[in-house]
Amino acid sequence: MSDKQPGPQGRYSALPSIASVTLEGRDALAFAQAQFMSDVAALTPGHWHWSGWLTPKGRVIALFALLRHSEQHLQALVLDADAAEFAARLQRFVFRSKVTLRVDGEAAAVSGAFSAPTGAAAARFAILGDGTLECDMGTPDAPRTLRVGTPGEPDDAAALAWRLADLAHGLPRLPATQAEAWTPQQLSLERLKAYSVKKGCYPGQEIVARTHFLGQAKRGLVRLVADADMSEGDVFAAAAPDRALGQVVSRAGREALAVMPLDAGEGPFEVSGVSCTSLSLLDGLAR
């Protein structure tokens, strides 16, 4: 199977599983630094990186692209999680901090196209003349552009192609059934530079740092393609001898990402009795 994912060239299609949440106020940067797993303070204005929010036990609640407009204005492009619930849960930790959380409305609809950005490049985002926000979500060989504020046409095939590209690059797309189940290391999020082990305290930081510095990460992501569709939560096993290895955490059609032992080998494998083979994870989405 080719690693290049199909998709409509140049046409913006709706990505309803991604939502924009804004953090504004004098303490926005400090609040995000204390809550999120990435080093927000090191993020340069006009740039973005991958980040996430963890439980105190170090499990991923939500993943997102975090954009820094200024010290008082951050924006999270939240993947898959319910944006209103995400913001409401974060709100509980605001206390006396001068920060406002807002789920952006229809004017911040997210869409994507399989074409090169107009103004964004790698980790630098762009604000276009009409106020549209643009992020580079691709590579030189496989360009993709995400826009916030450009309404896209509903297109299930394009949304699937976008999700396939995310999985190919090792970006997990976590449904509700897989939220709060996995640590950043189990999801191989070091490949995306999505978390910090040195910046200081944040929820789950002790678990993440201990696992890192003691070398205790035993499992990570593998990319699979199967003979039939898979489902999140399906058991991932070796075909021979028959033994459970892990679990599917994210899928798109017949491709999936599964968490498995780092020493499980190259297969063959089975997912709930369906034969599958491993594919290489691509590089290119780290920011």
C-alpha cells in the first residue's frame, strides 16, 4: 500500500472533528504552562506545536495543536474531544487566574485541503487577509493545509483521507472510548515533540517524567493495515503463537494505530481475528 493518502487537491472540506478553543487574558500563558504537557513558555508567538492535557495519573484526556498568538492569547485546535466539555473541565482549574476560556463558534469552523499553504510554513501559522487562520499540516512531498474560519463542504471521503494522513504520521485520533486510557509514551507522542519532561509541574508530569528518566516505557504505537475494517478497542495479537499484545486506539477504514510492546516484532498480527500487517510510521508532523 502506498504511504501517500488520497484526497481532493486544493478544495477545502469540513473537518468537524476538530474544534477551536481560545484562552485569553493576562495569565493565559502561565495557566496553559501549568496545565498542558508541552512547554508552552518556549513557544514563539506566531508558531504552534502539538500538546495535550493529562489526568493526574498521566493519561491523555485530549490532544490538540496549540497556537501562541501572544502572551495573552492562545488557541487550541482540539482533536476529537468534545470542545465544550474540554473547556468546562479546564475552567475548574482557573481559580483566581486572569484567563478566559471560550469555545469558538461557527465563524471558527475548521476545514482542510490537500494542497500547500498560502502563508503558513511548518510550525509558523499565518493570518490571511480575510482573517482566516492557516496551519501547515503536511510535508513538502504530501502538502496539507488546515484553515480556521474557512467553511468547508461536508465530504466524508476527504475527512477519511485527512484522518488516514494523521495516522500515517503517528498522530493518534482518540475517540471517547480511548480518552484517559494511555500515557504520552504509550502513544509515542515523543515523535511529535508533544510533551516535555523538563519544564516543571503539570497534571501527570511526575508519571511522564519517571517513565522517561527510568526508561520504563514498554509500549508504543504501531501502524497497521488489515483485511477488513477495525474498531477502537479491538485486541491486537500475534498470529502465532496466539497471544494478546495490545489494543487498537485509533482507526480510519482499514488502517489503524495500536499500542503494543516495543519488542513485539514485525508480525504477522491479527486484530480480533482479522489478519493485518504493519506499516512504517511517517515523519513530518513534528513541530
